Amino acid sequence: MRVVMTIGQLGTISSSIDYKRLKKWKSGLFQVNGAVGKYRLPAKAEGMFWQYTDDQMGKAAPAKFDGDILVLVTNVPLEANFYMRRLTGNRVCISLYGIDDILSYHNIPIETFLLTKLYEVAIVYLAVKASGDRLPTSEVQITHDDTRGCIFDMTGDKTEIAVSCRAPKVCDECLYKYHRQKVSMDDLELANRELKSIRQSVYHRISRYIKKHPILAITATALVTIGLNLISNNLISWISSLLNLA
């Protein structure tokens, strides 16, 4: 049985998010259900450095929702500067604060980042559901400190999110960890197969390649331009010859 998630939005988000892509995403592990609800943030952040605390987010988020998990997207800094906080009552808050700029620089769509987090939450939920529990709050660490390109990378340095999003996976250690926690290996392997299909658009892949190899890209562009000019000149000459013969 798939995990049913409802997505909502806390406060105003400046970045454009294609929620339809998240809803249409075909997964055997989870599904995104219902319309995107929008909720107000408290007027003032109560945490250090203008961060919104888990308690504030928990009060701002609805306690009742359709499905198994409520995922709220926001644009404000969260407690301890995390980009994702697990609240009480199977509710999760994901912040794009400082993340959208990193994703934009590396030409990674926000939806790709969000999908990797949905897989992470779904796997953890399956693990706790087997024992009748709810999602653990962020007081319980579920990630590993080093960055492996795994959806369970801690990415304390947020710039490393790009590494975790380019070719997302569940690493071998996490596979065995969650299998021991009663998540079926079939579901874990299914997650890895589906994560492989999260690919950047052709535009984003080309943009990323140009950023990585600017000289090669400029050279290729120059060669293509020269080639097109030669072809067009020869074509014009050929057409002129035909007209003269006529």
C-alpha cells in the first residue's frame, strides 16, 4: 500500500514550484493527494537568528489532513537552520530558504529536490508504521553525516544538496538499515529504481554542461556557427546556379 501525502504551503514562496509535477509523479511507494492548501505563518519568528521554531510551525500547520503525511513547503528559515523539520503528528516542513539559490546555480529544478525529500519521508514512515509509531520528530537523527549522493545525506553544508540531487539514491548502508527496520527490500529497491528516473530536463542538463565546460561550449558553438555559414553560403551559390541555368 502506497504512502499517501498531502502537500501544503506555509507563507509566501517567491520561487515557482510545479506542484502538478509532484502530483503526477508515478511512484509505487507514495502518492501526492489533493489540492495544495495554503496557510499563514506567524508574524514573528521566535527562534534564534529569525528562525521559525518547530512549535511555531506545528501551531501554524493543520492538525488534520487527508492521507498519511502532511508535507508543508515554506520559504523561511527553520529551527537550527535545517531545511527539513519533522513535526509532531506525521507532519513535515521543508524550507527553500537558501536552497533555491543553490539549486538554481546548479540548474536543478526545485521539484527534483522536493521529490527526493518525499522519498526520504516515505521510507521513514514505512519503517515506523511497521511498529505502529508515527514519524519521529527532528530530535531523532535519521541521516548520515557524510555526503554520498544518498537521499539520507545530512548535507550540513547546504551546497552539498546539489550532490544529493544529481543522481539521488538510497545508499547500501541505508538499504540495510531500513530493511532491518521492517521496510521490505522490494520497496527499497523500487525507490532506487524510481529515483534513477528523476532526471533534469534537457535544458537544465545543457545549461549545467555549459557551466562546467564553458571553453568547450564556446568552441562548439563557434564551429557550429561556422559550419552553418558555410552550408548557407554553398546553398545560396547552388540556388543561384540553378536560377542562372534556368
